[in-house]
Amino acid sequence: MIPQGISERDFARALEEFRAAVGSEWVFDSDEDMQLYRDAYSPFWGEPEERLASAAVAPATTEEVQAVMRTANRYRIPMYPISTGRNLAYGGAAPVYSGSVVLDLKRMNRVLEVDTRNASALVEPGVSYFDLYNYIQERRLDVWIDPPDPGWGSVIGNALDGGGGWTAYPFRDHFGAHCGMEIVTAEGDVVRTGMGALPNAKSWQENKWGYGPWVDGLFRQSNMGVVTKMGFWLMPRPEAYISGTAQVGETGVVALIDTLNLLENEHVINGSTQLGGGGQGWSLQIPIYGPANVIRAQLDYARSRFEAIEGCTFNETPMVRTTPPGEEPPAGVRLVNFGVPNLSTFSLLGRSAFQPNPAGGHIGFSPIIPRRGEELIKFRDFYRSNLAEISGGENLGIQGPVFMTNWERSLVGLIMFPISKNAEENRKIRVAFERWVALAAEQGWAEYRAPAAFQDLVSDTYSYNDHALRKLRERIKDAVDPNGIISAGRYGVWPKHLRDA
Amino acid sequence: MIPQGISERDFARALEEFRAAVGSEWVFDSDEDMQLYRDAYSPFWGEPEERLASAAVAPATTEEVQAVMRTANRYRIPMYPISTGRNLAYGGAAPVYSGSVVLDLKRMNRVLEVDTRNASALVEPGVSYFDLYNYIQERRLDVWIDPPDPGWGSVIGNALDGGGGWTAYPFRDHFGAHCGMEIVTAEGDVVRTGMGALPNAKSWQENKWGYGPWVDGLFRQSNMGVVTKMGFWLMPRPEAYISGTAQVGETGVVALIDTLNLLENEHVINGSTQLGGGGQGWSLQIPIYGPANVIRAQLDYARSRFEAIEGCTFNETPMVRTTPPGEEPPAGVRLVNFGVPNLSTFSLLGRSAFQPNPAGGHIGFSPIIPRRGEELIKFRDFYRSNLAEISGGENLGIQGPVFMTNWERSLVGLIMFPISKNAEENRKIRVAFERWVALAAEQGWAEYRAPAAFQDLVSDTYSYNDHALRKLRERIKDAVDPNGIISAGRYGVWPKHLRDA
């Protein structure tokens, strides 16, 4: 496979230069090797539209990334940077634009610094949550990381994709908790943001905004550069954890959400809350982290607020003391809530009321809906009354909605679409997904992230003033990546030469 | 006065079109009117280098801003948007590039929404802290705003300039606490960011990041567009406030700062702490906001941590209950700490140990230094040992350093330079300021914001990899403002046609 519009000779030369830059054992283009870069959850699996990479190159240092990008820019080779490629359900290691060369950063796996005096880390893209956790445990450092469900994922990759974890606010918003970046541009230049732009500064991981326009946001869910280092703020290990559960009847959800909003906006609840139920009633679990006496007072305050809701019952579980680094985590806890990466609750399936379906995969439709009980009910009823229509009258195994309250101030109504290895089944799912995106957008609901195959579709819904935001992003894209070689099409942003195609 | 490179005829035509767009009474170009747009704290006051505006235009709506920008873009008129123009010590209403037309947004002073169920506001640029406070009080809404010292400033202007206030984390980082923007581009297009890009969405002020690359950061301390609306997350009114003060001897500052870092990173302390002293010892005031029983437990926990420092004494002041909207604030409190905008502690002078100097003004040198006691001492000693040299052996009235811990994770070492209306005195101050910027940068210390006259100087210090960050910003600037008409030179970013001049 050769990228579209690139001559066989140029592609061969580019691969040769890649080999010279990174070592020939780190450039892959055999069919066998390229199988590893396929997206196991692709809704186009085995069909002509499946997004496939033409080759892969794995540099070990920022300098090697620069060399690779200079070559790619010269030959206009489309590149697709990945960190560890574990972004399952959102495209995995496969590119958005078929024929791209995967820039695989898994070998850049150094933890460059963990500072315990102001609780931060500086890492490379290949560092997984397991890697960072192990580094911290081995050195007995008393800070926590915030792992998402899949512990094998990249700390940087997860943050850049807009992912989140399961410990306390504000650390579980992974992009929001970052501080400082190093970026290699499409032309192979190195940029450091924030205080990293000041030579000799020791405050790169201490001050987020720096001086002047803040460019970091441009590298979120995007294709404006290759992030080769990123700083993160860490949480000092909390003394203890406590959790309570408020339960209300069917109509109590309005007051339940209003109370949740109040307590979170007051920062009395800081853990990742979980909303469950519907039908017979609703339950809300509220974890709180901090010093034992403080969280005791916080839970009591939260209880008083919830118990003021008519018909609300509130139960709590015993307080759990956390364990120092190097010791086993407390018995019986959900590990990700205690900063321990693992794979046991990897899929969203494992965490929800859905049935597991190990033979296939799932993709999620995750729209942001207003965080009010009335809107939640409206969304649920809308889903139910449209399910048959979007499914073409069949039972396609679409399931939901599950409501997620883990994002600050936001409510996500998650619907799961099964993906299989059967083209006909996948076709039906694609039709249903597309229909749902359109229906939801009419109601003012749209996703904050999307699987690679649907990134354009979702981008199209953010259409205010004739797609003014996308046009602005396209201008920026063309300016910072003039040959349009990085991650073409990612999150709906295409470079000039591919825009009209 | 006519902008450089613009013909008299074109300028007259542009002003005529401005008058047609906004009404002739809202276009100003008389000498008398333009006096009001001078920077009272300019270090070039009355000298040829003082930055002066050629005219001013004050639109009342987004549509009028669009019309004005289209005209300006056609005639290539340099524009300088201001919100209320009260950004004293950082340029006030005066442009960075002389001859610019001030785009004065003071008439856009509508509070568009205050939502109490998820505690947010949507405002226009002319809304001052007083305006927003009054809106909330009149309607008896139970949310707080976070005012900075000068209550007459613009909520949007302060946030865009990287300003902060005096209540609780995370609300006092004004740029960080925003959610969603509306921007008019140089060419007069309207862009909405985040969920605002989704027509019909009611979640514009609920989800910060939206979908795809986050562009909001580009409009911080910058010149990439004209912000015409901005959302902010508000704090639900806290039940109570408590404060303690830890005191240590001269060498105790290392443990004092480490303990502060720990407690803030644990989010046990959420108020804006104040560090004082030096010489005989150090004191740290730690305010905490929240439910009475919770902050009682938080203060006790903080006390135990501080008292573990050898030689540390800890005192607290009685808890203060906050008052509901519409009632008088508690007696005897510092109003900005209770969400009440005012002008009584307007200047930094009023808040510090410095002598007031009402005859003149001051500009601050506010570098970010690493948040460790050793670095604080190093900075203080460096200042002392270089003061005579940077002052040319004279006493210029330079004062400092005062250490500010109000920014999350950061430490600012503030030095104040007096500004007068005397050119010779100002010349000496400029020399001293420039010398200090250079000396500090060698140590890895540089400012997070700067007065208009020194924005280039400070920008030059962020020079990593041959000014790679600035080059990236320049590329973006040229892409989003092709004629380079918005706020040329702001924070060191110049448009192409003025870059080499």
C-alpha cells in the first residue's frame, strides 16, 4: 500500500530515510506487521473503507521524530502519530486517512521527572499508566496518578484524546490537568509551551498559562503537531476515601442532579460520581477523597443536602484508608478509584449494566447534554422513542442510555453500538449511528469525542454560522502544517489539498 | 493622527463607515476625546514613544463589531479592542501599536445569563465586576463572582489578560474559569467555541472543551480575534469563611512552602493565600471557603500540618458566616475576599507593605519563580544584590520583592517600579526595568504578563529554540488575521507587515 498521490519512488525514498533516522528495525511495512496497526473495533472491518496504514515508523527520541517529520514533509507523506495505539473504540492505532504512515511513539517511554514537592510529572508519549505507576511505586513517591480503565494506554495519548480517569477532581480531566508541552511541528521544529519556552526555567510544570496566547489547546483531539513531552499535575496521595449513595424515585432525578451540581461546584464532592438506575428510581454514588476528618465532614454535609430531597435515602460505606507507595492497595476496592492502573474494568461494558460481548467490540455515542434532571429524562425518552426507527425495526443490540457525570459540570448520555467482524451487521450499525448523530444534533446534543470513522460526521454537527469554528481550525491547520502531513481528517480537520475531496 | 501607512482619504472613509455602522456619536477622533484613551501609567508619558490611539469606535452589538471589523479589514486599519479600558499598569486603554483605532466595547454591557442551577454566567465585554455583581444581587441569586482589586474592570477583559481574583480555587483563575467564547474574526466572521458551535445546544457554559482542537487559549493575552461573549463558571455562595496564619522563622520558609504546596494540591486550602515577611520570619495566611463544618475540619488538618514544622506557630481568626444575596456583607471583612467588587484596595500598593504613592503610578515586574523556599530566598537575595546595579546607583523607589501565591502551583516574585509624569525619571525606570528583565531571564525567571511598553522585551526572553513558540504564534496570527489589523504587537506577536520594522 502506498499513500494516495505519492509516487512509488518517493515513498521508497522516504522509508529509506526513515530507516536511516531510526534504524531499519523500527520501520515496518510488511503486511504482517501492518496487521498490528488495524483498528479491531473498526465499523468498516474488512471493507474497502476500513482505514489502513501504509507503514509505520517508531522513533526513540525527539531528535528522531524531527528527522522523520522533515523527511515526511519533504515527500508530503501523510503521517499519523500514535502514543501506544490503545485508543480502542476511537480508532486504535489505525489512521483516520488511509495510506498514512503511523508515527508510533511507543519507544519514547521515559518518565523524565516526578516532583513530589509540587506533585507533577513530565513524560514522553510512550509512557503508559502502568509505566508511570511503576516508576512512582518503585521510588516510593507519595503521589497518585489518575488511571482510566485501560491501564496500558498512554498518559499523553489519553490526555490528548480528551480522556478521563476515576480519581478526584481536578486530576481526572486529563487534558485539563496537563501543564506544559513539547511539540515537533510538521516541518520538524521543536516548540515548548508555557514556561518551557523560557530557557533555564524550572517552572515548566508549575505554571500552565505562561506568557501570551496559549497554544496547548490546539493539540487536543487534533493534528496540529506531534506532542513529544507533556507535564501533568498529580494528586498527593489522599489520606482516605469515603463514599455515599443517594437514592430517589423516578421524579427525584431533577433535585438529585441539582444537588449534585451544587455540591460539585462547591467542591464538597470531588470523586467521580456514578449515576445509575431509571425506571424504578435513581441512585447516585458520591466518592470523596481527602484527609479522614475532612471527608467525614464533607460526606455529612452532602448527606444533609441529599436528605433534604423529598423521598431521598442516603447510605454510606465505611471509610477506607489509602496505603503508602510500595504497599498493596486496600482489599476489595475498585483499583482505578485508588490510582492503580489495571485492565480488569477495561471496557465500558464491564462497568455498566450492559451484557458483555467478548466476541465483538463496541463504539460509544457520547453526547454532552445539559446537566439537569429534565434534560436527562428528555434524552432517555427521546432515545427510547427513536430506537426502533434508527435501528430500521431490527434489534441491533444498541444499548443505553447510561448517564455519565464524571466530567466537570457536564452530563454525558452514553449509547453503545455493537461492532462485529460481519460487514452486513456493521453496515446496519453505521446507518443507525449516523441516524442517531443527526437526530441528536437537532436536539442540541453532540459528542465530545468520536470514533475515527465518524469524526467527520460529528464535526459536521458543530455547524454554527456555516461551520465557522471548523473554518478557523482549517486556517490554523494550513498555517502550522502547510503540506498537510499530520493526521489528515482527525476530528474533522482536513488539510487544504484533501478538503474538497 | 493617522495610522502609519494609511492614506488620509482611506482613514476618513473608514471613520465614515464606522459612523454609519455604530452611529456618529460613537466614533471619536478629537484630541480631547482621545485624551481619555491614554495610558496614565505609561512609562513613556508625554514622550514620542508613548503609544497613542488615532481614534476610537464603540459598537453596541456583535453585528456592529462585525461591520466595524469588515471596514477595518478592507482599509487595513489597525484596531485595538478593549473591554472597559481599565487595565491599568498593563496599558490601560492605550494600544500597543501607536495609531491604532481603539475598538471600545464598553457599550456591550449586557449580562446575558446567570444560571444558578449549574452556577455560570454569560456576559459581554463591557460588563464590569460591579455590573455582574449588581445583576446578581438585584435578583437575589445565590452565587458569587470573583472580583479582582479594581471592581470597575471588565469580567472578560480581566480574564483575557490573564488576571485573577481573591476568592476560592478554581474560580480566581479567571481565564481558567471561563467556559465558551464568541469571537468576531479580523474579517468580521462570528465563531462560537466549545458547545457554542452546536446550534440549539444548551450546554455552552457547561462543557469547556467541546469537540476537536480547543481554540479558546489563542485569545488569551493576544490579538487573534475580538471576543464578544464569554461564559464563566461561578461559585455557589459558600456557607462560611475561616482563616489561619502560620508563622515560621527565617529558615522555616522551605518547609512552609512545601506544606502550602501539599495542602493546596490536596485542595484542603482553597482560598488565596498571602505570604508575608522576610528578615525576621515568614507568615502565611490561609483562607478556606465552604460549609462551616467542612472548613473547620480543613483548618484543623492544615494546622496539624503546619505545626509539624519546627518552630511554627499557628493562629486562627473566628469563622465568618457569609450573607445571602441582597444583604450587607459581614462587617469588617476585606470585600474582595467575599465576592464584593470595590475600589478600596485597588492598587497593589494598598495591599502590600509598600508605601502608597498617589502622585504617580506603578508598574509591576511579576516573574514566575519555582514554588520552593530555596528559590524564593534565591530570588530575594538576587534582587537585593542587584538592586544598586539596575538602579544605576540611585534610589529610584523600586520596591520588593513581594511574593504572591495566589496562582495555582505558581510563585510570583513581584517588584514594583514607580512611574511618574517626569520623562527623566521614567527613562531611568525603563533602563532599570529592562536590565531587570534581562538579569532575571538568565536565572530562568520571566513574567506571565507585562505592561504594553515592555511586552516585546518580555516576549524576547521566551526564546527556546530560536523563539520557536513566538514563530508558531506568528504563523497562526497571519492565518487568522491576514491583514494584521488586530492589536498589532500585543504580547510580542506582530503581524507580518510590521514584523521586521
